[in-house]
Amino acid sequence: MKKRIALLGSTGSIGTQTLDVIAHDPDAYQIEALAAGSNLNLLLKQIKQFSPKLVSVSTRELAKQVEESVGGKIKVYYGEEGLVEAAAGTEADMVVTAMVGSVGLKPTLAAIDAGKAIGLANKETLVTAGHLVSERARLKGVPLLPIDSEHSAIFQCLNGETVREANKLILTASGGSFRDRTRQQLAGVTVEEALRHPNWSMGAKITIDSATMVNKGLEVIEAHWLFDMPYDRIEVLLHPESVIHSMVEFCDNSVMAQLGNPDMRVPIQYALTYPSRKPTPTSPLRLAEMGRLHFREMDYGRYPCLGLAYACGKTGGTAPTVFNAANEVAVARFLQGEITFLDIETVIERTLNLHSSAENPDLEQIVAADRWARAAAALALQSS
């Protein structure tokens, strides 16, 4: 019997790689729903290849264009309602949340309420509302299967083990596009330079987040919720080759690591097939050809955004929501050429300094904090 999949963020980097995995084994999967943003040409190609029953796009205008192209054969929705419908309104067994940003929160909660297994690639969902999402998943008996390479690695290392026997989780970080530059050398770097990640092929936003180390900060917060691990037992280690995707150190000082080439199709497929494994359309790892692997202690002075993420995670409440929203605003402006690379961290810090975190926020408070942070970050941009 085919596993039925709803894919949110189908035209992005994780979304297209998810469909590549599915196309590699078409007899194993049925696409029930595709949700995309505004890349209409690619979405129409995906519709033709995978024949979903439901499609969602970002705007009413795009929805009309999709309807005109597919001739009424598919249900078409748009906006936030469309994302929720794609997540919860089909017979999908699993929802892969591959969109970027806090927009993934409401559809993920809707999918959990509908009893769907979650393939989680949208880290902002746990960053902004980890206490709500993890508790809702526990009550509904819904698995949260991590797709980020780091969290997939930890998940695999913990198979057959228990978290209570783990001393710490060790997330590896490539260091991003500017890992060999000093802070002084970051002045004046261009968008094009920032988008040249040395190891991974990712979307623009996550590539910039990798360069600022915001991405790793978001992953630290996500790991806290996924594995119920205190922040002082989550470590980040620089590993330029991105071959060891993460590690777990146990109470007997044994360390388990998951290795592989930097190819997101491996963790994507593991989430889709868990608890089984299948061959993938990826290249095997040849350690002898690599020769050496390198590691460096994290330099929090060089990457201040990572320290801010830890602080927000420990503060809890709405602090991680504000951290994430301010970063989204700043990165968007950097990609548009309106601010400098170093302005990103300035905007995040200024926004956080203006915020008083609400403890144990409900969904309404989280949405309000997100909205407030975006407005505050926009004001901070004017003085940066």
C-alpha cells in the first residue's frame, strides 16, 4: 500500500528534493497535496508529474491561474487557509512541512490535530511554539520525524537508546559561507558571496542563516523540544566537511555519530520510510577519498547570533518567536540589498532588547509576538 504524502513547500529546496526521493520509488508513494508559494511554473510541472488531489498557492490570483491550467480536476486553495487545507484536509498519512518561516506553525498544528505523522523540515514551527507543538503531538500520539540533517542524525543515533542515558547532543555546523573570514572581513560582503555555501545546496534564506549561524541557533532550540534535552547539554561543534551530521555522547562517554555526504535526500527519505531504510538516489560516502575530517570549537564572539539563540531558548516564552521573526525580516532586507550582512545580527539584538517575554504563551500570544517583532525589526532597520 502506498504511503500518502502531503507536501507543504513543494517548490523550495527541501520540497523539490522530497519529490526527487518520491520519484525514485514511485510505487511506494502517492502525493495527496502540494502547497507552494509563487513559483507557478515549477508547481504546474509537479502537478503534471505527481497528480495531487489538492493544491495550495500563496494568492487568489495564482489560484485562478492554477485552476485555468488544470481544468478543474484538482481542488485549489490559497493563503493560510490553503496551507491548513493541504495539511489536514486530505487522506494523507504524513505531512512533510518543507516551507521556510513561521508560516508553517498553523498548518503543522492542523495536521497534528488531524492525526497525520509529521516530517518536520520547518524548524521555525518548534522554535516559535515548541511547547504547544510537542504537547499537541504527544496528546494526539503523532510522531514528529525530523528531516533536518542534524536532527535526523541525532534521531538515528538514539535508535535503541534512551535520551536519559545521553550526556549531551552535539550538533555539527559547517560554519557557512564565511567560515574562514574574521569579523573584520565580513564588512561589505555581498549577497552573492553569502549565498555560496561550500557544502550544501539550500534555499537563499537558510543559506544566509547558515552564514550568520542563526540556522544553528534555531536547530539548538528545535533539538531541545524534539529530544527533551536541556540547553546546557546541547553543544555546537564546527565541522567544515559536513560529513558527520551530528553526534550523541552517552553517560559511559561513548559517542555515536551519523555520517554521510551532505545530501538532504538521505534524511528526507529516512523520515519517509522510518523505521525502515531503502536505497536512495545519492552517492555513497568514501571516507578514504576524503582523507581527513576537521573540527573546531564554536567561537561565540565570531558568531554572536548563536549565543542570542541559546539565550532566547533558555528564556523561553515568546523570546524564540521574536528572535526568529526579527531574523526573517532582517534576512529578507539583506537579500534585497537594503542592509549589510552584519546588520542582520544588529537588528535581531535591538529587537530582542525591546521585548519582554511572555511565559507559556498560547497560540494567540505567539502570533501577536511574531507580528510585534516584525514591526519592531522594521523600525530597527531604519536606524541600522
